[in-house]
Amino acid sequence: MFEGGVHWLTGSSPERPLYRVWKESGALKENNPIYNKDPYFVLETSHGEVPLYRDPDKMYETLVVLYPKDRCNLRRLRRHLKWFKHFHTPVGGLRGLRESRPSGFNLVEFLRMTPALLLTPFLWAESAGHYAGRFRSRELRTLFGGIMNPQHNALSFIVTLSSFAYGDSGYPTGGSLLMARNMSDTLLSLGGEIRYRCEVTGVRSGKGVETKDGFIPADAVIVSTDARIAIDSFFGKPLDLKWARRMREKLHTAQCMFVGIGAKEDFSNLPKSMVFELPSAFEAGGLSFDSITLHNYARDGYAPQGCTTLTVLLLGNSYRYWKNAKEDGSYREKKADVVSRLLEILYDFIPSLRGKVEVTDMATPLTVERYCGTHEGSYMAVWRPCTMPVTAPIRLRKGVYFCGQRTSLSGGLPIAASTGRKAAQHLCRDFGVTFVNGD
């Protein structure tokens, strides 16, 4: 099995408010405990491994010995991570909502986040790529530049690294598949119903949804599909609202190519996440890559005994390239070519992999589009510097609500879960129902 979903889970720490959302939804249970890999990235170089540790002080002390000319930049990064130690997404209730257990964002939480809030405008105005580019060492630029799409603002970059630094963003045992099963089991245990292979084609406000199999009546509908798709196809005619027009015009999607490799070899001796700096650029999907990040699942039970699954994510917008390939009939051939050339690169870094590859698979943005129905096969949006995120309102009107990656910030699993919770709260408030908080 190849892990194509969660790579780290924001809110996995019980110390973070978002943890409550994962527990309420049933995503985290006793059957999928969290572990925090440390170091969480390792740069493979000609002079050995360069680890990126979670703890800011340990990170600094390790890297400053190897790269003394970047002392000031490393000190700056450490300081920024410490300022964001208490930064988090608030989890609470709506004004006027009846809750079984009142919750909210208190003054103490706000005061603890003050240092981060003071720094936020400066990080918001800079790109993640520019922030990583400040390092004088090419190797450090490669190490930090591979953590996220460089087009995101630096605020997203620092928030991500600080979540690692302070015990959050661990990996749930069993990955995204077990998380999804846990959530579906929770829903069914509460009396819910899941209809698989039942494609929704439209929403009738206050009446229900149209599907390929017929009409399903409902007093209220929460639209969890990609709002960018829904605004054009779910409401009879495209929504002509200010936010919908802005979404059509301003949305920048985050896409990736994904390659899974099954090897008949136990690579548990290798780091969990390795970054390789390439001697020459790797071309794929119309994009160019100077480094490759390899995720190693040797200890995660995704492969038979003595075998390993490996994955590579190639971040960047390649949807149009693959769309054209699909139309001219070269799609499968070009996918096979990417996998073949990528394997040759990996053989140079991991010679023992040669001759051990049993199976490969590759997903493009078209794959994501086909399975998940997202706009341009994107897994989230790009939150660029000096811009506000393009979002949809959670409450469209009474009886119709949105949740998911297009409703808050730039997307991701935490946004999908927390906005789903918020949509349920809007529904409860509109219909005078008590919102029941989980334990």
C-alpha cells in the first residue's frame, strides 16, 4: 500500500486544541497511536547525512557546526520557531450556539500567541522560497526548500516547522486509510449512513440532493466536495456571488505528482524522510526539480515482511501538462518515462534498490481529479505572500453549508476537519439543535 494522504497530522498532539477535533470525529483512536519521527528530514550529501531535528535548539546546534556561515540565518529561524511555540488554530463554538460543553478561545490563549501575531505580517509578506533562499549554503536551501511549495508565504513555512518543533504534526499509525476507517466507523456507530458510489449532481436548498441514482431528501446539506467545483455545477446555474467570482479568478491550486515504489528489501536502516540534492535537474510533468524527497515506510506495515514501500512527491502545477498528454494519447507513456528516470536517480543514491523494485505506481493531478473531484486535481490552495486566501463561506444560507479545503486558509486535513465541525455548528444554530461536543 502506498501512503498518498497524510504525511504529518497537525493537531496530533493532545496539547493542541485541534486534537479535540480528531478525537470527536473518531479519526484518532487507540488503534492508531501517534509517533513523531525525529529527525523529520535528513539531507543526504557527499559528506554524510544532515539531520533536521524537531527541537529548535538541537536543530540549531547541529546545523551551525556544519554551516557556520549561516549562523545568523539559523539563529533567526530558531527565534521564529520559538515565537510560534503557542500558535494554533482556535477550536470553539459560534456565538449563539447551544453546546453540551461550552468551548471558546480564551484570553490566555491569545496572550500566549502574541509574539507570533507580531511577527505574522512580516512572514505573510515573504514567500517560503525566499525565506529558504536566505541561507548561504546551497545544502540548507535544499533542505528547507523541500519542505513545502516555495510559492506559499513564509508564514505557512514557519507554522509548519514550529508544529514539528513543539510535539505536534506526528504520523498516525496506519496512516490515512485507518484514519478514514475510524471516522466511518464512528459515523455508523452514531446511526449515520454512508452511500458509496452515489455521485451527487446537485443541491436543492431545504429539500435535499440530486444524485445519479435519484433524489435524496434532506432538511440541510453540508457540501464537502471542492467548493470550486460546486459553485459551477451543484446549484442549477453557477453561483454569481462576489466570493464565488473571486474564487474563479484568484484561486491558485497546489498540485503534485506522486510516485509509489514497492521494493523487495528491508530499508528500515534508512531515515524516514530523505532529501537528495540532484547533480542535474530532473524534468517531469513540464516542471524541473533540483532535489528529490523520498519517504520511507519500512517500519509502517505497508509491505510484506522484509519489503518496503517508498514514495516521492513532486510538488508543482502540472495539471495542464498531463491534461494535454491525456488528450494526445501520450499519458501512459509519459508516466512510465517519469517513473523509469526517477528510479535511475534513486539507484544512484540507494544502490541496493536496483533489482529489488517489484511494483511502481504514479498519480498525477488527473488521478486526484478523477478520484477526489477536486479542481485541477489540487490537494489544497497556494496561500501566496501579501494576499488573503481565496475561500468560500461555511454558511451559504440556512440549510446549505460548505466545508473542506476551500473554506479556510489554504486547505489541508486540519482545515477539512475543523470546517466540517464548524458547518455542523452552523446547522445546529440555524435549526435550534444543541451541538454535542465529544469527550
